[in-house]
Amino acid sequence: MSERTRIYFASDLHLGMHPGEESLRREKLFVQWLEEIKKDASELWLLGDVFDYWFEYKKVVPRGFTRFLGKLASLSDAGVKIHLLP
């Protein structure tokens, strides 16, 4: 595994935006990208509009998007610092 030195940025995923099939396709593509950056990412910045809606509750997890949330957990467990801006 190479040294983790890269910082990645992403925004405007709009997961949950209709139609559902398109949202699922975007989620799968993004999870694939997250797997690719895992080898050298030191940080991941999610700059807003990750979901097509936003509730600023501190203890609420959006329904669905299990692939995406699981991959974020995996990256975090691997030592990648994750920053999420609403």
C-alpha cells in the first residue's frame, strides 16, 4: 500500500434524487471511486449536497445508501479523515 498523502474533494452527489435508479447508479459509481482512492487518501472532504436533502440532526442517519455509508466507515477505519460539510 502506498503512503496516504492525497486529499480528495467531492460534492453534489444528490443521493436520493429521483429517479431512484439514477440515484442508485450514482451511489455505486461513487462507492467504486471511494474504493479507488482508499490506497492513497489521507483525507476526504464532502463539500455539500451529498444527499438530495439535508436534515441537520446530530444523531440521524439517512435511510438507504448503505453502500455509501459502509464505504465511509471502511475509509474511516483505515485512517482516512472524513470531513462532511452540509
